[in-house]
Amino acid sequence: MSEDGKKVLSAIVANTKKMGRLIDDLLAFSHLNRQELTKAPIDMNSLINEVIDELSLTKIKDQKAEFQIQPLAAAKGDVNMIKQVWTNLISNAIKYSSKKEKSVIQITSSNENGNIIYSVKDNGVGFDMKYYHKLFGVFERLHKSTEFDGQVLV
């Protein structure tokens, strides 16, 4: 096969894999809408450690990430849904700070007017506030896929 043919074949394979991940993400998202919520007390400290342990097996094994985690307030909610949110937030913090020599990811909670506010901050690239309305849109990206590899997590 010629060099041009190999390049075209490589692009087809890469795009096929990307499409497969997108279809998997769409299926996972569609299942979220049908899942029944089960509210229960959640130990956020344990949950965060579980998420980081799971991500360390895949996403951050080669990444030099320093996690600064303050003691987190407990909450009540659906542990599976909350775990997915934490997984998405921490994965994105890892991904978008990956170009730094050392990623620093801070996870905190605070009580504001009787509401618990959880926060994930990193020293990554950030985003332009004019696109804040897209930040939590389904399958939205604020950076080009060529800048940061990965898939949209659901």
C-alpha cells in the first residue's frame, strides 16, 4: 500500500474509533435519563478517593498530578450519579492541566447559606467566560480535540 493509502487508512481507523466512543457516550447518556434516583447519605471524602483510585488506573497513571483535598462535607444524593459527576470533573481537571509540568488539582467544599458548595480547581488552561453557557452542555467541547486528547465523559 502506498504512503497516501496508509495515511487515509489510518485516518479512517482513528475516526471509526472516535465514532464508536461517541456512540458509547450517547448510549450511556440515554441510560442516565431512565435510571431511578436513590437518595442516601454520601461520604464525599471516601467517594473522591475511590474516583481518584479508579482514574489512577487509566487516566493519570503517567500524569504527575498533585491532589490537594480538603475535608469534604457529606451530602445526600444518588451515589452513582454523584460519582459520575466527580469522575467527569476530575478527569477534565487532569486532562486540561496535563500540559503543565505538574498538575495541581484542588478539591474543596464550603457551606454557603446552608448549601454545600463543592469545588474542583486546577492549574490548567481554563476557558473563556464567553463560552460558560456551553460548559456543561452535553458533548460540548471548549477546546479542539487536537489540543487535548480524550472523549467526552458522560
